[in-house]
Amino acid sequence: MSVKTKSYLGFILVLCVILVVSACSSSNNKNNASSAPSPSSPSNAAGSNEKVSLKLWYWNGAISDSVIEAARQKFPNVELNAEKLPSGGDYLTKLKTTISGGGSGPDIVAMDSWVASMLEYKEKFVNLYDHGARDIQSQYLDWKWKMAADAKDEYLIGLPIDVAPVVLYYRGDVYEQAGLSSAPEDVKGQIATWEDFFELLKKVKDSTGTQTMTLVDVFRSIIGQNSEGFFDLEGNYIGDQEHIKRAWDLSVKAYQEGLTFPASNDSEINASLNNGAITSMIGASWVVGDLLGAAPDTNGKWKIAYPPGGVGNQGGSFFGVLKSTKYPQEAYDVLKFLLGPDNQIASYKEFGNYPSTPEIYDSPDMVNEHEFFGGQDLSAVFADAAKDVQIPHTNANDDMVGNSLVESLKLVDVQKQDSEKAWTSAQDKIKRQLSR
């Protein structure tokens, strides 16, 4: 064999070795890639020595600060920047401006009971079903979960934080003075309907001269128990039908019988709670805090019971993830931890936010034998109420309708307007607004 031929064969052999090594290297890289963290994982997205940064918007009382700190410890590769903002209308305006492209948005946002109104912007939110939310759905109250899901339950924009079941708050000592039992189970048995409740209130008023909440408060409480709202599933207006008119008529009945306290501002209501002019009221679980602040002189005299006519819900929040985030899976994982059953207990103990996870309702950690309520365990009543809530279909025009009805009811209370004329006037106004 010639030297030239040997040189050529040597070249071919070296070339083959290079190709084999290259192929093995390529194969190893592919295998490593398939087992490596996904692009959205903290270690890969931000670099092994850097943290994924997540900004969270919330308001004071939405969730326990200690739980947020626990999340920081749980996820060392996540830098969780929690920004506490004022609650209310300003927060909602800021959020809507942000998701419409008018501001620099966070990754995670708290949403109040108006969460259903944000479903029209669902494309601006991460669909939490895409990141594992189905796996934890059974841990939460079904009615609460569905508030943040679209009609087909295919798109979820938020995980539940707390709920606000409605109960009856009453002065046990005043009920006894009126010759009534003050035991919560006995009271529950006497007020299956609103008509039953009015009969009880008459006995209390005749014996003690005290009253219940305002005409408008009674109306809102009855409306809150309805399984139907102001609009049907197709968006047709049904706020002029029997289920709303009945709430109107019952409220007016309580007013006409002198059972309701006159329309007043918050300061006047608080003073009346403290001096004993108001001794019964329907309210959400967060009313506990309101009573503590408003009526310190009545410490130990209040009780709670299952409310007349069924239960409603007035409040409760959610956390969602904006689609603009770079790290949707990390954001979901943080939410899953923040809103897990154990951490909901922590928030309940710190703020009184009643959990949305019924599996913990019977936990010894949930027992709340409150001194202000004569040592009654409040959690037992709240648990019963929370499980029975019915949430009607929501519509973007709900607030307009509700506000119009309330404004007209106030005229009945303050200006002594005829209730039927006020009802007709409210309906005419609503229908004009809807026709625009």
C-alpha cells in the first residue's frame, strides 16, 4: 500500500472518530435538555445564582403577612415583592388600567368579590387550569371556586382566598329580656323564614324598644340569598321579576312595621350598636371586626346564629396571575402555597378571614371561642353558613341595577315615598340605562 493511500485512509479514520464523538456529544446534550428545568423554572430562567422576581399586589387584610413571609422561605429561588395597596375602588381602577396596557403590572394580583367582572378580561390573565389548578379544585368551596371561572369552567383567573358567609348577629341579653331563648340553635329554629324573623323582632321591639338594621340593609341581605340575580344566563334583564320584588316587599314590610333603624351614616350606626338601639343585624363574617370597634361597651353580650331565609356571601377575595408575567408556573406555585388549607388557618387567626377550604372547618385550630361573643365558638356557625351559600349568575350591569334599587329604597325611608311608586321609578331608570 502506498504512503499516499495510507495517508488517505488515516484521514478517513480520524474523520469518522470526529463524527462519532460529535454525534455522542449531540445526543448527550439532547438528553440533558430533556431532563433540565423548563425555561420558566427559577434555576433556568434567572440563572442558577439569581432569583426569579415576582411582584404581588394586595391590600391590608387580604392575606396574612406571616404567610407571605412563609412563602419567601418556601421558595428560596423566588424573590417575592409584596406591594400593599389601598383597597376599594382605587385598587380596581388601578388594576383595570394596568391590564388595559396603561401601566406597569405585577405578576400576581389580589381581586375582591368583584372577580366575576374581570372575566371579560380573561385573556389578560393566566388560565390557572393550564398550570395544575384542577388538581386542587376539590379542596375549595365549589360556589367560591366558580366565581373566578368562566361559564364553561374552562378558564380560571383566580384561586380563592377567603369567604364571607352571612349570619345573624344579635344581643343575647336583649333576646332573653324579651322572653326569648338566646341559644344559637334555638334562634336558628325560630327564624327559618324572613317572616319568622320579623315576628321575633316584633317581640324584641315590644319588650325593649330596640331595632334591627336599616331598610336598605334588609333588602341587600335578602337579595344576597337569591340563587338568581338581576340577569339570566343569556344576559336578559330579570331584575323586575318576583325574586327581586319579593326582597323589595319584605324589606318595606319590616320598615313599615317599625322594625328597621332609620337610614343613617356609619357613625350613627356604630353609636346605636354601642348604646343598644340596634340589637339584631345580618352581616358577613368580617362584621366581627366591625362590632369590636363600634360597640366596645357591649363586650360579651353578642351571639351569632344561622340567618333567616338562608345564607349569602358578602365579600371574600382571590389571587390571580397576569399573563404579562415571565414566570406563570412559579407564580401559580406560590399561589398554591399561599392559599393552601394550612395557610388559610393562619390568615383566619391573624385577620379573621374565613377560609375557603372546608376540609379544615372541623380542625381544632379553627375553634374561635370569642370573648366578645360570650365565649361562643364562631367558627361552627360560619362553617354551616359557608357551605350553604348560593351565588347567582353575574353581569357587568349588576352594580348599576343594585345601586338604582337602593337609591329608590332610600327615598322610601328618608322621604316617605310610596314604595310601589319608588319600585316603578327604579325599574324605569334601570331599563333606560340598559337601552343605551
